[in-house]
Amino acid sequence: MSAVVKICGALDRKDVVGWNEKTQAVTIADDERALEGKEVYDFLFAEAADYVMMQTISGETEKALEMDGLLKDAGQYAAHYEGEPAIEQTEEPPLTADDVQNLVLIDREYIRGTRTTVYDFECDIRGEHDKLQYTLGYHDDGEGFTIHTEKDDIWERMPEPELARLEGILVREALYFKYHDKIAGAKSLEDMEEIRFSIMEEESPYFSAVSQRIWGEYEQKNEELSNPMQESEVIAEPEPQNEAEAPKEQPQIDKSGAVNFHIAPETEKSDGKGFAAKEKFRQNVEAIRTLEKIEGENRIATPEEQEILAKYVGWGGLADAFDETKTNCIHLAMYIVIKGPGSFLWHIWHWFRLIHCNTHRGMMPRMPVYLR
């Protein structure tokens, strides 16, 4: 520690020199850094060595010798750190052709002026997605190629033998995608026949490496085009029945509060008697409307509704209302015309004429009152 203090003093450094009891190592620190152990010796050695050389040149031999002695003392102190395991500096091994996986050709272009073909691939290099460009140039003396990637250019990272091997893989994959794209774009069996002839005439030495994949895709596509109904049969499968069309089970009517309706004697004597046909007609219509509402709401009738339903007298005594030769019929017809087709009275009119007036086989049955 004393040697470090003297070195810092001779170099006119303002470092704070200390001692770490826990690690048994000398420390120095300033506003910018804090060093400990062998880091201290390595840091001071370069500056101290320059100091020795400058003092020797300037004739200050004594100062140079003093600093040299201090460095030897500090070096002896630093020597016991040499046995400590050094932090391993892991260096990435060189890339190989096998590190390039999942090649997919996304574009190709032939530049006629330079007789160059450019292939663009997407790929994974040691698990990291990247884009690769393979350029093949033709010239009078033969062929030449380059391979570059967007991230950390592979041309600089891969040894030449591996680049040559990778080039063979790229040529093979380019040949595969040439026929893959043709097969995928075929629209008819005639197109497939032309592709078959093209495949059979292929003379590339790389074809044997991709022939199984190409012929497999060819057979699958040819089968799809030979049986076009298979796809339509899948589409034509019967769709599930619409919920609106499915028969719905009518919920049970809660009859727990049902009460028998009793017609009062005075009402029974006067009900339907002494009233004009128009009033009877109105009561019938009101009863039918009430019944329609009750059934639509799937419930029992209230006492008030029971009283309305009880006043239904049928249509037997109201035949004149549907006789076109009678005045009452004319008034009713005018009223129905005003209400328009599809109205409630419109359906009663046609129903009665169909059953009663046209058939003359008797009166319509009396409507049940459904008192329960």
C-alpha cells in the first residue's frame, strides 16, 4: 500500500488511497473511478513507466531509479493476484453454413445489363431473424457470388469455405422456390402439365436435393385440381338450423292464481240482449283482441279480461254484417277499407266470408272463453 501511495505522490495524482479489509486489497479512487487490487497496479503501471522513461531522458536518473524500485515493490504485491481465475472473454465462434436456417425466397431479379441475378431471402441466423441477399454474377472468366446480410454482415463473419458451402445451399433453395411458386400459381391441369415437363427437363445438379419436395407439392396440387368438388363439398355442408326456424316449446302457463269466473245473474240476463248489432260486433272484436293479447303474453286472464271475454256472443246473430246486400255490411266494409288490408278486422272479414257466407254450412263455432 505504501508503494502505491508513493507512486501516486511521484506522479502528482490526487487519488485517495485506501485498504479494503474484507478483500485484503489496496484501493484508489477519484471523482471518475474506483479501482481495487490488481486493477490499481495495471492502471498505475503504464503512467509510471512513462514517468521513468521521461526522467531518464531528461537526466533525472535518481528519480527514474526511485520510481522503478516502487514499481518492483508494487509488482510483487500484484503478483499474488496472478493466481486468481481471470474473467473469461468468450469469443463467438465463426459462423458456419449450418447456422443459417429457415430460408425463404421472397424475391429474385435478373439484371440483364450486368448479367447478374439477385436473390433475396428471409432466414434465421443462430436463432435471430435476418434478411440475406445472394448475388450471382456471370462474366467472361466464369461466375462470382457475394452473400450479405442486413445485421452484422455475414460476408465478414463467415470463413470462405463456409461461404462456398452456404452458396450451394442458397442455389438449392432458389431452385426449390422456382418450382414451388409455379405449382402454387397453377390454375388448371394444363398448367400442371407444362410444369411437369419443365421439372422433367431440369438439368441442375442441385435438383436431386430438392426433387422429393417439388414432386410432393406437384402431386398434391394436381390432386386438388383433379377433384374440384372436394372443396365445394366442404363448403356445402348443411348449416345449423336457424334458431328462429327451430320449433320452440311453449312455456307452461302459471295457473296458480286462476279463479273461476261466474257471470252475475243480472249480467247473464242482459248479456247480448237488447244491444244493437253494432254493439255486439264491437264486443266480439274486443273479446278477440283481448284473447289475442292474453295468448301472446302466455298468461291467464285477469278478472277484468274475463268479463270482456264473457261478452263474446259469436257471429251467428251478426250475419248481416257480412252480407254485402245489407246496409250494415256496407258500413263495415267501409270501415275495413279505411283500416286497410292486413288489419285485424280485415282478417275477420275474410275469415267469416270464407267459412260462413261462401260455404253456407252453418255458423262459426262459439269462441271458448278460457276462464282457467
